Amino acid sequence: MMKANEKVMLQGSFAGVGKHKVSGMATIKDNKLMLSNFVTDEGPDLHVYLVKGDDVKNGVEVSAIDLKDKSQTFDLSDKDLTKYDNVVIYCEKAHETFGQAPVSEDMGGTAMTMMTGTFAGTGTHNVSGTATVDGGTLKLTNFKTDEGPDLHVYLTKDGDISTGMEIDAINLKAAAQSFDLKNMDTSAYNSVVIYCKKAHEIFGQAMLKG
């Protein structure tokens, strides 16, 4: 079991609870909790907790969260990390859990595996090129896409944007682009999707294979 001062990384992906939507990655490393690519429904008094199981009564409050900040870091140096296995977003005013991320040890094996895929357009859209996930980087090569008003690149499971991870906006004209995956556990996803946030429409997808 991990000791409180060991530098083993714990990671997990957020999922919403009930009707709430929460997404992103929770990473515990070097006695710090990092939320990356973090998005949550708004609530009047949202806090982040370390919890054993899914009941905040078996947990400890870490801090209030910033509803709009996709990258947040919190100090855990005074917490016994051996006691907890979930990171929970909890509304103290409504006494309601908005989302949680079960965290487990990640020794880097799955996240460092190279995966590649070839883009294909979706519907009437044309998208081509290669997507490569190599370590902590997503690379697009020989990349071309139809123009759209607000195109972003996502990592998804089977093309499902609602449970996927937004990475960044793309450059419509650049044939080669790279994106930092910020310690994301890429083993949770198997496709790279080009998505128009304004039109709520998938332009293209590349299924990844190791």
C-alpha cells in the first residue's frame, strides 16, 4: 500500500453522479492533487474531497474549487493518502455529490504505450491524417480538415464526446500539431475526435490501436 510520503502517482477519470456532469482527470502525485481538463456543472458551494468509497462522510475536505478553471492544484501534505480511493466533487450547500474519480496507482505502463490511428471524416465532412498518442503527447501529422467555426480535438471512448476529454482547439491550417496530455491516463480512451463545439457536430475520428 502507498505510504503518505511516497511519490507513487494515483490517477482516475471523473464521471458525473446522477444528473450532474463532471469530467476531467484527477492526479495525486508528490502530495499534491491536480485536476486537469476539468469541467463541472455549476453548483452554489462545490468542494473537492478525498473519500474512501463514495460517501463524503468517509472522507476529508481538501478545498473549495474554481468552477471555471480547467487546471487546479491542491496541497495534500497534511493528508494521509493511504485512507482514500476516490476524489469527489461535492456541493456542501445541497449535500449532494456532483462527480467522482476513483484513483489507483499508475506506474506509467498504459499511459506510455504508443497508439496510432488514421482519421476518417464523419457524415459530409472531410478529415484526414494520422493521430499518434506517444507518452504524454498527442500528435497530428499530415492533418487536414474541413473548416468549422470552433473545432477542438478530444480523446474519447468509441467517439462519445459526452464522456471524452477535451484536449485543445486545433489549428485549421497546420498539417502537424502536438498537444500536451498533462499526465492523462490515455488507457481510458480509444479514439481521437475532431469536434465542432459551436455546431455540436463530429467532423472526423481516428480509432487508436497500440
